Amino acid sequence: MVKTNFLKNYSFSLMLLGSIALGAGLGVLFKEKIAVVKPLGDIFLNLLFTAVVPLVFFSISSAIAEMSDLHRLGKIMGWMVVIFVATGILSSLLMVLGVTVFPPVMGNHPVLSLPAEVSQTKNFGEILKAFTVPDFVHLLSKQNMLALIVFAILVGLAASLAKEDGKPFVNFLVSANKVMMKVIHLIMLCAPVGLGAYFAYLVGTLGADLLGSYLRVVAVYYPLAILYFFIGFSIYVFLAGGREGFRRFWGNILTPALTAWGTGSSLATVPANLEAADKIGVPRDISRIVIPIGATIHMDGTCMSAILKIALLFAFFGMPFAGIGTIVTAIGIAILSGMVMSGIPGGGFLGELLIVTLYGFPVEALPLISMVGTLVDPPATMVNSTGDTVVSMLLSRILNKRSEREPVG
């Protein structure tokens, strides 16, 4: 029996929804006059933008620096990343199909002015260029998030490889990361007021049609996430372990799945997932690596929501979400935003920030898609968390592992 306190675990999300609903109501009531509260939303967004660079740097670099033995991961890590990316692509493609058949915005939807620098597609040269900057000072801009991530990974690796000599620096990175987590926590306390004010402004200036789009978002995401959970995962586990693997998976996975739905946290579900993996028969040397790491970088549900957010922004800015280049770019950005930002406190907002900055959308695009993450969080977390156990089963099959409990494969 999974004991969760829904109101406690989702109290902040419910508070956000309440403040956004209040702001939307004020926007409908006062229309353009409500623009007077927009500075409150600007203050919140500015604080978030200011903290994003040091937060991302210290979070990623400290996580890598704390890995005491990078070599022991070896083949497991390599195949794990391959499977993470592959399942992320498949889940993203499912959502691409969903938003194509059932667009999140229909009819007379609000169209915002499109900045000249926004591009639907990114060519190979543009993508490569985004991973580096010509000078260190450019890393301090939120416009260069990919380059910052690469630099943070290099610093973390160097600190780990320095061993004893690097320990004081590793301690500094870890301490700084904890401080930045507290900073984000303090900033997020302002989110109900900031987002409520910004939604009042958006609804007041764009009209109540904006709200109808979010109902369509829920109507698109929930059925597809549940379909992916039952059908997609069933296919994966059958490939991993045949009928016996299928039986063991569905006989043991519902408790962690309900835990993820109830807590809204992949990290909180790690113990339940590890126990389920043991009962399924996944070798411990695989499950003890894949499931904890997957809780922070493997996010099929997040990839699906990222595609939905991108499609929503395209509609709001009058851009067609169609064409091979557009779809490939969207999937790449969705996987990146899910894998890189998921382990960071407030990572949903930061993943959304990555989407906005990589495409070059203006600042008002961030509040527009922040609502999506809040609405779809329960099923997204369930898909994210359960996918980690699925990947551990696939990986045990690929590596042809055996254990005393007759593991899958």
C-alpha cells in the first residue's frame, strides 16, 4: 500500500495553479488595465534568469566531480545513455504525432509578435557553434546555456581526475551547489505571485482564449502519457525479457509507479524502483547505477511535455510546427532539456528556459509554457520514473547478464 499525501506533495503546484487561476480571472475582469501588475512578474523572471547560470554550472560540475571512480561505469554508462536517448526520441515522436493530429491550439488563438532571431530549425553548424563560446565572459549569459553545460562537465571531470589535489575544489563545488539550491528555493517562493501577475497580464492583453489552449494541452498529454506507460513500456519489457519479463515487470511496477504519481518526484521513487528491479530480477550492478542516475537524466515524460511546450509556443507565435528540420530540432531540444535540467531544483523552469533561449523566443514565452509543466507533472513523473526500471531491464538484456533471481534476458 503506497502511502502518499497528495495535498502535501503537490501543495506548491496547487498553490501555483491557484495563483495562476486568480491572475487569469483578474485578467478577464480588468482586461488591459491589469498590465499594471506586470512588473511583479518581471521581477520573478529576472531573479530566475539571474540565478540560472551559477545554478546550472555548480549543479552539473559538482555532480560529476563527486564521482570517485569514473572508469567503473564503463560499458554500463555507455549503453545506458544510448538507451536513454533512444527512448527519449521514441516518446518525443509519439507526442509529435499527438500534436499533429490534435494541435494544442485551434481556431482564433492569440498570436504574439515573432522576434527576427527566432528560427524553427537549427542546422548542424549552428548546433555545434552553440556548444562553445569565444571567451569565458560569454559563459555568464543565459543565451549560451549549451556552452555553459559543456564547460561545467569539463570542470567536473577535471576536479574528479585531480583526486586528492582536487578535493578542496570539489568541496567548494558541492558547497556552492547547495547554496544555489537555497537561492532557487527562495526565488521559487515568489513564483505564485510572479506567475499569477504575469498570467493576469497575458490574459488581460491576449484574451481568455489563452485558457482554452491549456485544456487542450491536458487533453493531449494525459492520454498519450498513459498510452506510452502501458503500451510503450510493455513493448520494451517484452523485448528485454519476453513473456516472463513482461509478467514480472507488471507484477512489481505498480507500487513505484503510484509512488511517482503521488510524490511528484523521480528521486523519491528510487527506493521503490530498486526494490521492484530486485524482484524483477535485474542484476544489482546494473540497477544500482541505472535507476539513481536515471532519476536525474532519463525523462521520457519530460521529453513528451517539452514537445508539447514547443508546439504550443509555435502556435502562439504563428509558426507552423511541421517539416523534418523543425521536428528534428524540436526533438533534440526536448531530449536536451529533459536530460540536462531534470536533476536540478526548479529544473522544470530551467528546462523551459533552455527551450526559450535556444529558439530565441522573448521573455513572455517562459510563463506561457511554465503552466504546461505544472498541469502535466503527475503523469510525466510516473513515466519518467518507471522508465528507469524499464531501461535497467533492457540494459541487462543487452549485456546478457545473469543473476540468482533469473534476471530478464
